[in-house]
Amino acid sequence: MVKQAVKVFVRTRPTATSGSGLKLGPDGQSVSVNVPKDASAGPVNNQQEQFSFKFDGVLENVSQEAAYTSLAHEVVDSLMAGYNGTIFAYGQTGAGKTFTMSGGGTAYAHRGLIPRAIHHVFREVDMRADKMYRVHVSYLEIYNEQLYDLLGDTPGTSDALAVLEDANNSTYVRGLTLVPVRSEEEALAQFFLGEQGRTTAGHVLNAESSRSHTVFTIHVEMRTSDAASERAVLSKLNLVDLAGSERTKKTGVTGQTLKEAQFINRSLSFLEQTVNALSRKDAYVPFRQTKLTAVLRDALGGNCKTVMVANIWAEPSHSDETLSTLRFASRVRTLTTDLALNESNDPALLLRRYERQIKELKAELAM
Ligand code: ADP
Ligand code: MG
């Protein structure tokens, strides 16, 4: 096992106004933000307070391609070598989480990390003739503490869906459809299918914002093509687009949307508590308090290579949200995970191999 620091990058959404109150350091890693002092401090108040942070990188005005290079390239290479990965986007609504993970609009150049990771995976599959790969994708949504399967014959929620741990203490979602995909095109088709099913409701900050957390997962099964060897390696990459991290008060919501906001705040506040507990090295970590933290357990402290993208929208009016995102991000940066190769001599894998060999033999006999 290899100890890994969780990497944290900040990505800024381009702002319309100048003087956003955000200052980047010349090292490309530090950032400071000016926040007005509390309004209750006095009637005449233009005092500013400055907060500084350091991350693994600050991405300002970078293309989607450059963002992929910083955030995902290494994680996908390690996925193909048999290691788990998670990349998750955190930040207020409108800050660019979905733009980063999925992409913006239909322009090819605006493709996000998910379609680019799919492309990268199949490029590796095609290049490595010495290995045999099988790829599956799944798409999970967590909405109001319910798990939704966005793929398969019957997308939606069901009691069969549950977050569990396997024999190696790794988390997985029981009942979630894993769709086998043989090419980039097939994987992209599943991704777009799942995107259409995402639960969204209107919202004053951003009409298109998702009120849910989504996890697109690329599952890779790698075997040596040597017939005598029974070595199999299973790995997966979670690409996570979290719901907006803003506090409820600002958005003025009521009714159903308020209920959603409370669920979102609950899961994100448990995410915060989980990160704090891990950061303090507490004996008890509240992973099981919400579906979100249960799903992210490996990413935050288990067998996983993890990257966080803290998306910020550095308009002066959002400075409090920006500060709270940067504070959370710097706490996440204190976390470490234990990376290990997921070698398996799982009989189910071997059985599937024999089934395939029998099928191939039958096909040969029929010729
Ligand atoms: P979120 O998912 O965090 O709510 P979005 O990804 O939907 O935010 O982004 C909100 C809007 O800002 C979208 O119209 C998106 O295209 C735009 N946007 C966000 N980040 C960027 C960026 N880095 N470059 C260009 N446009 C961006
Ligand atoms: Mg979004």
C-alpha cells in the first residue's frame, strides 16, 4: 500500500466583473480572497479581510483540455494500471462543477472530464495489446437521500439499491446497473443517456443546476492475455458532480426545493464532518450518516487516488461562498488515502472467463 495525499485544485469560473477580490499567487498554487468584514460590525463598513490558501494548483482561464491534464490524466493512467480513482467537483451552484465534469453545451472543445476520460480509457485499451480489458460504466444519482440508477432497463430508484462494502472493504453500490461497453462511442452513448435522466429543478441561482449528487463510474477489468495466468485486476474511477454547496438562506427557496436543500445541506454537512474527523484522525468517522459519505468513503480515506476540484465563482457577491469552498478544500487537502493494486482471483471472474472460452469453442465447432 502506498500513502497518497488527496490532491486539491481550484478552478475559477470566468467572471463578468473585474476586481473579483481574488488574487492568485505567482506560483500557480496560492490564492487569496478578500471578504468584506461582517456587515453588523458597523454602519459604515468597507473593511476587508484577507484569507490565503495553498493548493496543488489554481486553474484560471484554462481550457477543458488543460483542465483534463491537471485533474485527470494521471488518475486515468493509474486506473488503467489497476488502481481506483475518484475525482469530485465541489462548489456553489453556478461555479462550474458540471462544466468541469460533463462539459458545457455541444462544442467539442468544451467536453468535460467524463467524455475525455472515456476517450483516454479506450485509447489505452486499443494500445495495450498485451492486456485484455473489459470496461463497464454505471451512473448513480443521489437525490433526497435516495439512490437512483440512471442506466439499465429500468432506470430509477428501488429498494435493491444500497451502498455496501465488499470482502476487501471497498464500497460498491448493490443493484446498480453496470453496462458493458466495447468502445468510446458505446460508453459515451451511456453517459448521454444517463445525463438525460438527471433530476433537475429550477433554481434562482442557475435554472439548470442539478439538486442532486451524481457519480459516473468507469469500471475496468484487466487481465493478461497469457492463457496460463489467472491474474485479474479490477479498478474503477468515480467522476462525481456534487450538488451546490451554498447555504439555503441565499436562494430563497420554499416547499419541495427547500426540502431538497435541506437534504443537500445534510449530506454536504456530513461530508464536511467526515473530512474534519479524518483530518483530526478521529477514531469515529461518520461515513454511514448519509448516502453521499458512504459512497465517497474510499475516496476520502480508503483505497483510492483522489482529486478534488473546488469550483469557485469569484464575483464579489459570492465572496462568502468562495471563502467557505476554499476553507473546505484546504481541509480536504490534509487527507491521505492508501492506494493498493486491486488484484483478484475472484472465482466469478474466472468463471466468466471459462464461460467465454466455452462460447468461443462452441462458435468454432459450429463453423
Ligand atoms: P454548476 O454545475 O457548478 O452549478 P455549471 O457548470 O452549470 O455550474 O456552470 C454555470 C455556467 O457557467 C454554465 O453556463 C457554464 O457553461 C459556465 N462556466 C462555468 N465554468 C466555466 C469555465 N471554466 N469556462 C467557461 N464557462 C464556464
Ligand atoms: Mg451543475
